[in-house]
Amino acid sequence: MKTNLVKTGKIIDGKEVLGIELTNTKGSYVKIYNYGAIVSKFVVTNAHGKQQDIVLGFDDFDQYVSDNYLANYPYLGAIVGRYANRIKEGKFSIDDKTYQLAVKDFVKTKIALP
């Protein structure tokens, strides 16, 4: 698999934003930004042998941080939210407001199969 890093020229929260392009031997490829794991492109070969982008996204990173995008489509293409893993004690804060989520007790969890 071929890997290509594409510089966007953007630094957000002190981190450089990069596009990562992964291409397989058949020519299909995906482009993912390291900002929210945004998938901006996923090009595959369809049943007729034609390459087709199957992702609804923008052509360049600037559109993902434009005022229009942030006001109207702030999660288009993103696959990872603010918290992508476990949330300690089910609590998190946004803009100085703390939110408490329901916490599950996994001690007695059972999986029932038919």
C-alpha cells in the first residue's frame, strides 16, 4: 500500500493538519485528515471499471474550517467525535459546563444469544 502525506499549510491548536492518502495496488484510495479523522475522499472502482468517489466531502481542507461549514455542517466527514474512547467516570465539560452520562456496570453484563 502506498502512503502519501499532503501538507495543508494549516496549524490548528498548535498541531499541523495533514492529509493522509492511502492507495492500494488496484488504484482505490482514501484521503483522511488528521483533524477529527475527516474522510474527505474514498475512490473505488465500480462494477463498470470506472473510478468513483463514494464520500460526500469537500475537495480541500480549507472548506472544512470555513465559517459556512462550521455554522452549518460541523461534522461532515468526521468519524471521530470530541471523545473517541472511554469517558472517565462518565463526565466531560464543554464551555465550562459539565455533563454527566449514564455509567454502565459491566460486572454482570451477559450476552444472550438466540
